[in-house]
Amino acid sequence: MRTGALRTNEVSISESTDLHRLFVFTSGKRELRATGSRERITAPAKDGELFGSPLQRSLNEAFERAYRAGQKNPIVIGAIPFDVNEPSCLYVPDNHEWQEKETTPAAVEAPMPALLGQRSIPDEDGFKRAVEHAIVNFRHSDVRKAVLSVMRELTFAEAVNVDRLLANLRIRNREGYQFRIAMPDGGELVGVSPELLMRKHGDRIVSNPLAGSAKRMADPEADSANAAKLAASEKDQYEHSLVVEDIRSLLTPCCAELTVPERPSLINTAALWHLSTRIDGRVADPSMNALQLACLLHPTPAVCGFPTERARRLIRFVEPFDRGLFTGMVGWCDAEGNGEWVVTIRCGTVRRDTVRLFAGAGIVEASEPASEWAEVQTKLGTMLSACGLQD
């Protein structure tokens, strides 16, 4: 049963299981730490860019109650699912503070419990068949790109310590946006995303889409060669251009200024090179909050495809699992409208002894099934390493 079939109240006063939850979001040299859950907002993000949407009404009402309780500038922190018709996973915390991010993380990774078993959904053959199906679909429809994903389910001998998992992530990933968000089922969403969907401060905005990637190599010459090959790849440049043009078309009507570079640049994480385009702008209406602007863009072709709705239907047809929060967005927004939302990738969910990891690849007509399978395995490596399962 898909989680979209569940129905919950749009705003709920904090439950006992939420009272001592810790929420974390890191950005650059800063870290947002929030505790407790004054309210949980579950209104779906559909039409969340509109001032009068259920999500925005729920958010404004929750902020008003927080003001009356004495909070000077309340925030919401949490995650929006890939499917905007599903319940949101947002919280107005009891307490929050920004602090300097730890600059010298532990040098030795924390041990994880023994691994009892793992499985991939779909398996290699199933994923390659899905890629082939998508390519055939491209030739007989106007769909130009679809992002297909896999889930790796790990079962450990005992409950996984999320603090240790996050510490391990930080050792190998000094950059990126690290997050830890409570889930309604008692589990936690954890990860370190490289992709900024939307940042807003005052009337200034930044979006930094990534699409097109190549594996990092241990040998410096081979690593440079892989980066150069990515930069010259027509297939990856085309895939990236679909994302950038979609974001440009959505932001242009609501911006007084918008700067979009003509060509992408290269950025890297510990595991991958990415094609990257930093888009800067100034919104015409500063009262639009960061969550509204993020909802306007979500889901981008970087995690769904193009055109969006047709790609989404293709994904529902070929993917054998519900993505849930994966390829949604995670972040924060304050009552002044400032905030940051990143794409929920390089992530997993932890629930007692079970960890589910996710990764996806952008499929276009020029894609090769074996290469796309290798790409998702590389992307899984970020979280697998934090679980102590990959060098």
C-alpha cells in the first residue's frame, strides 16, 4: 500500500514520542539544531507555492500559535515527500538554535552493528529492465527524461545508533547539507545532500541544481580525466539542461532579477563529480517564503524527469516501491520567510535494526542500462560507507 493512501490531520499538537526528538540541518559552517515538537504539520505540499494552500495556511497558523507562546521567530523544520499529495513531515520545534558546525570531526569512524542481510529493490536485472522500458517510452512519447531509483534494505544485528551514523557521514563528507529528521513511524531520515533546491534570505534567492554525474577516482589523473569526460558529455549536458531550463521557466515569472549561467560548472563530493549550475535571483514579492519557492520547483527534472507529470506517471509504473521522503526536499523556513531546502538524496531511513538507502539516476534516450546501474551503486556508496559497508 502506498503511503499516499494514508490520511492524517494537517496540524497535530506534539505527541509524547516527539517531545525529545532531535532535528539537525547543516549549511556551510552553520548547524541548526532543534528539539521537541510543538506541532507537527502534515498538510500535503500540493500547491504549496500558493499563499492560500492548505500547507501555507497550516504553517501560518502554527507560527501564530508559536508567537503567542513566546517564540520571537519560530521555524518549521522537516521534509516534504517526493509525491506532494502525501502527508508532509514538518515540525515546529519547541527550541532551536544556530551554532558553528564542528570543523574537526572525529578521525575514526564509529563501529556499526553486524550486518545480517541486505537486498536491492529492484535487483540489477529489474533495474536494467526499467531503464530499457523508459528508453522505449521516450521513443513513443514526449517524455525526455525520467529518474529511476533503487532501494537497498540493510538488516543489522541490533538497533542502529543514528548519532554514530551521522558522525560517520560527517567524517567522509565535510561539505554538503547534513540532515536528521524524525519520522511519524518512529524512524529517522538521515543523509547529506549536495543539492540546494532553494535558499532565501530577504528578497535574494539561490537554487543550485545538479544533474549529470561521474565517479570519483582514487588516482588524481584518472579523477581529472573522469571530470573532463563528464564536462564534455553531450548526454549529461542535455540531461542537465532540462533541469536548468525547467527551473528558469518557473522562477522567471516571480523574480525581478534572475541570473542563469550559460553552461554548468563542475563540483564534487567525496564520491562523485556533478554538473552544477548556480542560479541567483531577487524575488519580486519578498513576502513569498522559502518553502513556497521550494514547492514551486519541486520536484525538479533532477529527481523526477521531464515533462514532470508524464515522467512521474512513468516512474509510478516502473518503480516497485514507494519513494516516500526520498527525492523530496528537506530543510527549514522561519516566520520571516527565510530558509533553505535541499533535495533529499544521499540519504536513508533508520528504524531500529533496519536501514533503507536510496539512490537514483537520470535516464534519457542515450542512457545505457549497465552504466545507469553502476551510477546508482556509486551514489549508494555515500550512505553505505557511513554504515561501515564500503571503503
